[in-house]
Amino acid sequence: DITRRKRVEGDLRRSEGELRALAGRLISAKEEENRRLARELHDVFSQRLAVLAMDVSAIEKEQSSSSNPLRKSLQQIGSEIERLATDVHLLSRELHPSIIDHLGLIAALRSECTTFSKQRGISAELFASDVPDSFPADISLSLYRIAQESLWNVAKHAQAQNVRLAIAEGDGQVILTVADDGIGFDLNRGKGKESLGLVSIEERARLLGGSFVIQSQPGKGTKVEVRIPLPHRGV
């Protein structure tokens, strides 16, 4: 019986390891596909919309009379093209935040806080001190996605007025916390009912050898903390 039980436990551990490896490959494949789609949206659709907007503007200028019904229609079409271009830009940014590649993680997180506050009406602030602008690419993207998912959970569940993001570096690791002043929840009652968002956060942290902790109490908000080890830097 003992031998049989150990064999079953070993099979379960192997199965769990295989599932986690599969989850990691799926996350990597999804991010790669997102990057490709974002690049296509930017390089193809955004440029075509820009050309179309210029063509409409040129035709509009040829209509000298401001009361010309055609000119008014062209103005409306131009406005619609601008809104569509904005939507394409936001979708491209959602798929892959190119700002990380160009300006680094801190700038990307600040931008995400600004966008979140405008869209959700919830004050979001980032606090970062003595932190480099960029980290290794896989760590930067994972931390950005974790922050993004945490903010989404706040908007969906917390009923919060304010959310505070903080990022710090110390003891060979980077620490990201997301804390809100929302309604919170009972962790004991919530066990086994974790949202896909929390599962995604935990899995992203685990894939980088990190840890994930959530603290919450009814009426006292929720705090998510993720710690990711950093590779040793050369002297």
C-alpha cells in the first residue's frame, strides 16, 4: 500500500509539473502572438487610417462653402476615422505595450495608471523610488501584465476609490504591490474560488521563480504582492 501510494503521489507530481510547463508555454505563445498582432495593427491599419484621414481632409478643403452638405459629411467621416484610429491604438497597446520596449517598465506602469484612472474613474498612482527604468524583458512584461490584471480585478470587484501601485528593488528581487481601499473579502471563504485573474498572476510569478501573496479583509481593501528574483548583474 505504501509503495502504491508513493507511486500515485509521484504520478501526481509529474502531472502537475507537466501542467505547469504547459501553462508556461501557453502564456509565452500568447504573448508572442499578441506582439505580432500589435505590430500588424500599428504598421498596417494605423498607417492606412492615417492616409485615409489625410485624403478626407484634402477633399474637405476643396469644398469652399462651409454650408456645403458634402463638407459636413466629410467632417463627420474625418471625426469617425480619428475615433477608429484611437481605438486601434488602444487595442494595439492592450495586445503588447510597446512603451515597455522604448521607455521601460516604470513609464509603462505610469501610463497604465493614467489610462486606468481616466477609463474607470478610480484614482491610481504609482510609487517607485531607486528603481531602474527597465528590467530583463521577460520580467518587465510579466510585472506589467500582473499590474494590469490586478487593476482589472480592482475595477471589477473592489468597489474602490483609490489604488496604489508600488515597485521596489531589494535583496536581489523586484517587489510589486497593488493595494486598494475597496470592500475586500474573506480569504478563508474565498479559498477554492480564485478568479482566473489571480490564477494568472500566480502563474506568471511562478514561471519566473517568484512568489505571490494576497492579503484582504472585509471592509479593509485588498493587497497583492509579487516578488520576482532578479538575475545577478555583472560587476
